Amino acid sequence: MRVPRRLGLVLSVAALAGVSAVGTVTAQAATPPPITREACTVAGGQISTSPGGGAVCALPDGSRQPIA
């Protein structure tokens, strides 16, 4: 009887660890990497600046990336 309880506990801990790892990966993937001004213009993007926000590249696919 103890084996199923331990197995359940191990599986529960593994499931929780997997969920937290996925959350971390998702959070990192949500922030696009910076792009250079040259790469932005080559990709057909438009550079815009906002007060206090820095420069941003708006790409043709609708995504926005910060300028490095």
C-alpha cells in the first residue's frame, strides 16, 4: 500500500516542477530579443521612438521588438 502513495507523491512533485518550468520558459519567450536598427530596416520594419520608452522596431508581421 505504501508504494502507490509514494508513487503518487513523486508524480505530483514532478508535475508541479514541470508546470513551473513551462511557466518560466513561456515568460522568457514572451519578451523578444533586441534588434539592431540595420536589421530592422533590412527586414522591412519601421523604427519609432516614444518618450522614455526608447526605440522600437515595428515589423511587417505585426510584432514589435526593442532596438538594441
